[in-house]
Amino acid sequence: MNDIVIKPKKRRKYFSFLISLYFLYIFSKEVYYHIVNAHSFTLSILISVTVYFVLFVLCLSSVLLILNRILNKNPGLIINKNGIIDNSGLVAVGEINWSDVTEINNSKIFFDDCILLKVKNPQHFISKQKGLLKKILLTFENRYYGSPINIS
């Protein structure tokens, strides 16, 4: 069997990148505004600054993650006799052996049709991720959809 190679769609990633940049700008502006215009620091100002700063950090992480995916030149998906190599989503799972796959379904995630691969040990694929944000995203997908592997 020859390898089937599918290139990723970059258009959706560009749109996500622009939206994330927009929110990054909004949250950084709010943090700046609250700090510069605060005549005295009250508890409500401190809470506002903290919330906007956390949102800023999440957006910055998102921007960096999406930018990394845009600049990645690897194929989005490779299907061969050993399994699937998934580099398609924001969180690339990597190699998935056919022996690990227990079920294949289709699903709709955020208005997008996806292929949902249920695996024997989902925690193995979550723990392989290096970044905390990636682990959190895969844990959320595993809890909500029953698998950390969603190919769109």
C-alpha cells in the first residue's frame, strides 16, 4: 500500500491567527488601560488586570501555537499500512498505529466535520505532548468527545 499524503488547509489557520491577534490586542489594551488610568489600586482593579492578563497570556499562547502550525511544512496527514501520522490540527498527535485504534467515527466539532479516532490508551497521546496548553486541549477533547484524536 502506498502512503496517502494530505496537505493541511492553511486558510482556516490564517483566520484563527487573525482572530487571536485581534483578541491579543484587545486584552493587552485593557491591561494597559487599567494600569495607566488607575489612580489607586483597588481590589476590583487588581481582579480586572489579573483576568485580562490571564486572557492575554492565553491569546499569546494561541497566537504562537497557530503561527507554529502555519509555518510547519509537514504534510497534514499521512495514511499508510502502519497507521496514521496526524499533523493536521492545532495539536498534532503524531503517529497512531492501527493496533492502537479501537473505533473510527465522524463527528462535528465547532461547525467542522471531523474524523474521531478512539484509541486504547488516550492518556498516552495526551502525555506525549510537550506544552501545557496542548495537554489541556487534548484532555478537553478526550473528556468531551471521548478521544484526544480528532482529524479535521
